[in-house]
Amino acid sequence: MKPALAWKALKKHAMAKPGAWEDHPWGEPVYKCGKKIFAFVGFSEDGRYSLTCKLPDSSEVALSMFGWATPTGYGLGKSGWVTASFQSKDDVPKDLLLQWIDESYTAIAPKRKATRKKRK
């Protein structure tokens, strides 16, 4: 899937999490639960897209398996944050990135929100 379409799905998925909301502290969207960020979604006019998530369980695997995955800067990589970067022509593994959002949300959200089921 091309990044522009994948990013719409990623943002929708992040917003569907209990207590999730979108903020723009640095001009690009971040997704928070309470005051804590669980996903950074970046895109630029030159066609670069990025997703940054906290991956306490899968960061080592992600960094060793995917050339598009790098430790997040500003020292966040030491805490399990991983950034996935793509160009506009790249094929994006949307389903995997949705799993990353899930893992990051579970790591960041208060336990009562992360385990709560949506009511019908």
C-alpha cells in the first residue's frame, strides 16, 4: 500500500484507541492517551512518511529485520522507540504498522484504558 493511503488507515486506527486524541505539538500529528504520546506520524512535502512507536517487545526484531526501521532519535531509541520511514513510492506494510500502534498504545496507556473493551 502506498504511504498516503496507509497513513490515513494508521491515523484512524490510532484515534480508535480508548482515550486517544490527536495533538500537534511540533506541527505534525501525534497520538496521545492522556498526556502521553503513543505514536508520532510524520509526513513532508518532499514525499517522506514516518511512524514512530514505542515497541518494548518487538523493537530488536524490527530493527534487525527491516531496513526502513531505525532507533528513534533524541535518545528515545534507547527506550524502545522505533521509527519507520518511507518514500512516497514505497510499499508500506500497513498491517505490521497497525500492530506497532497497538503495541505502543498498550505500553503507554494506563492499564485500565489499554485493557478496556469497547462497549457495543
